[in-house]
Amino acid sequence: MKMLLRTGYFLVALLTLSGCSSYRITVQGVPLDHFIESRPVDSDSLAAKRSAAYHNDLGVLLEKEGNLADALKQYRIARKQDPDLVLAYINAGNVNVKLKKLTDAEDLYRQALQQDPDQPEALNNLAWVHILRGENLAEAITLLERAIEADPENRYRYLDSLGWAMYRDGRTEEAIETLKTALEETPIEERYLRSETHYHLGLIYHEKGERESAEEHFRQSLEEYPSPEREKEIAEIGNRGIGNGKQ
């Protein structure tokens, strides 16, 4: 049963607002270990939790297939059956970001954080809602710093987000140093994450008018994680010329 319920996490790219098309989130299934606690759980409660986990994981599969409406339904059922299932709130928030329903996404992430204030994915994803809007960037930075503090062994997952938030908040040099640190700490097998960091550095150097540095990071972004959509974006950036405003 444990292996059936354990779907792990994977990273997905989202169409976003503000011209920057990639967005780091995690979509998560529920390990059965989630239910193993020191205190006794009555059979009815355990059955409800197991059913909620099933519906959450079914939502993950539907989301992978692009069936966002049905995925949302499954996440909603999961939350109803187990209101404490934090991942169902996060996953539903992620779908709403894909649908550009940022207010709904923010509400779901905040509900997740009410239950678990140190949940790093909820902290990261709420921060990205602020970044997409170009609002509350100071709060976004604080949220990402909290995510790093809560999950220090995997801090590389949040450094790119933090660097981009700093850039959007006008802290360009800090952003560059943070993104460079992200590249140093992100494992080589995390090619998508490394591609995103190179892309963000390319955007910053493009804005600074440093053409060669921008082009080098754009090249490395495509080498790390080839993407026709990203290649098109980079071409459009080049057509606009350097120093034409933040993404």
C-alpha cells in the first residue's frame, strides 16, 4: 500500500504572467508514512485519511495529463475528507496558478501555511504568487528565507526563487550573487532547475546591457534543459534589444 500511495514530487513549468514563463513548484503525492503517528488513530479516521491520500494522488496523475479541472475536483475531495492534508491545498494552489487564478492560489497556500507554517513548498509557491504579481516582494523574500531555513538540506530548491525575488525588488547585485550560489549548490542532475537559474541570470545581464554574459547564460539554459518555448522566448528577448525592462 505504501508504494502505491508514494508518488514523490516532480517539477513542472507553468505559463505565468509578467513575461517570465517558468515557475518552480512541486506537485506531491502522499506517502503512507504521513498517517503513522505516535498517537492512536481510530479506524474511521485512518480510512478517511487513506481515501484523501488516494484522491490527492489521483489529482496528481490527472494534473500530469493536463486535466486541470478534474485534478482540482480530486484535490477538493481530498481536502474535504482530510482537512489536515496540507499537500492537497498546495497542489490545488498550483493548479490555480496554471489557470492564472492567483487569488485562489494565494488563499490555498495560506491555508496550507495555517496548518504547517514551515511547509517549504507552500512558502515558496506563495512567494511566487507575489513575484508573478510584482507585489509584496519584501514578503516574498521573507517567505523564501523561511523556506530555506525550514529545509536547509535542500536550500538549492529555493535559492533561484530568492534571487529572482530580489531582482524584482530592485536588489540586482544581491540577486546575481544569490543566483550564482544557486548554480553552485544545485546538483548537476537537476537540469531543469539549473536551466531556470541560467535563464534568470541571462535576463538580469540582458537588462544590465551585458550582452555577452546574457547570451552565455541563455545558451547554458538551453543546453541544460532544451525547450522550444524557452528558445522562442530568448529569441524574442534578443529581438527587443538589451536593457528594455524587467521581465
